[in-house]
Amino acid sequence: MDCDPPPGVPGPNPVQAHYARPGLARTILEAAVLPAGNASGLDVKTLAPVDEFHVRGRDATLELARAVALTPSDRVLDVGCGLGGASRCLVSAFGCKVVGIDLTADYVETAGHLAAHFGLNHRVRYECADALALPFREAEFDVVWTQHAAMNIADKAGLYAEMYRVLKPGGRLALYDILAGEGGEVHFPSPWAREPSISFLIKPNVLNRLLIDVGFRISRWRDTTELGRAWFHQMLQRIRDSGPPPLGFHLLMGDDFRAMASNQLRNLEENRIALIEVVARKSV
């Protein structure tokens, strides 16, 4: 499966190259069966330590889903779906239907494979697509969902305009992203960029203004930086004490895992990044 580079990007896309990791589905499922010795006990929750690829993992997903008041009748678009962990969680826990899009072909392929493995491919599907040119009609979705995706996208105004376009009147935006903090430049490599050329963080006040300018009415704005800092510290302490678990972000980051994870904690502790959760609504 291939995803075409966004318009104006010649040759291989550096964002795709950063995340590319062939054979992920097999790697994840093989790692998942190690504790039990068989695959019969696997469920969606089992894979959360690796396929909920954002700070605070499944807890952050469930909190945001409750905040946006998901219902079984909602049709959800997950922009930057990654491995599909969040979308499978939403389908399993709330009964909605989800379409996930991502620029990274390896992630889209893995997401589809895992959805089929858990028998969820009748409620969730995945496509390779560019978030700046969503392949959907206007007013097609009840909810647009996005977690830790905008860091790699320079054109934030274009991104939020596309999200607004595909929402129905009165539709909701559920957003959880990494933003620029007050502590200075980010330490690299980080989980979303090995170097600064593909990192595009904005300050919280800029995000607020961009969403309002597009037309969103913000109903919830929550800074979860402190929660993320504590979560990341605990995760790294467990790894120092016991080594990496069978399932974890190290399966995605490869040899760069320790440096990326260490820098992520430094970025949080030194207020170089902020974690913001937003719920907003498209005007009726």
C-alpha cells in the first residue's frame, strides 16, 4: 500500500519515512501473545500500550471520547489514525462507526489488519490520505477526531479548515495534541520527528485563534501537560526497573526509542511542549 506525497512535496515524504516500519502487524501480534502464550485471550485493550500511540494512551482516548459525548449513531473521522488503536477503542466502547486516515502506509496497513483480527472491520476502515485534502464530501461526519497528528503538519489553518468542511452542521471536533510550550526549543529526536524539519508545533493561544477563525465554537479546553508528565515519568521508571514490556512504543520507534522517550520526558519536564485537549463544535 502506498500513500502519495502531499502536493508540493517531491519524492519520498520525510514524515512517511519517519514513521515507516514494515511488518508492524506481525511484530505487534507476535509480541502480544508472549505473556499468555497464545492469541486466544487477545482483545482490543491488550494492544493499547503500543497502538494508542499518544501520551497517556487509552486513558486519554476514553477521557476525550466521554468529553465529546460519543454515541452509537455517530460517524467519526479519525485524522492521523496511526495504528488504529484509538478508533478500535471508540468502536468497541461506544459503538460508533469510524473511518481512519493516515499518511503512513505501514500504519494504515497495520490498522486494517488489526481491525480484521478483532472482527471490527464492519465498523471501522482505514485509508491512506492527506489530512490537508480529505477525500470526503462536505458535512459527511458527526465527529472529527484527532490525537497527536498536527505536530507534523505545517499548514494548520488548512488542516482545521478541512476538518470543519467534512463535519455536519453542529458536528463536534475532538482534539488532543502536542503544542509548543514556554520552555524553549524541543529536544530531538522526539517520537514525532528525529530532527526539526518535520516538526511544526504552535502555541496554545495560536491553536485557539485558528479554531475560532475557521468557525469552531470551543466548549472544552483542558491542559493535561501535568498528567502527561507524570504518566511518561512512570512509564520510563518501569522500563528502567524491569526493561521494556513485550508491547510498547519501542516496537514503533526501534533503535531510537530510548533517546526519543528520554527527550519526550525532558520536553515535558522543561515545559518545551504542552498537551491540550479540546472539544469544539461546528456552527449550525
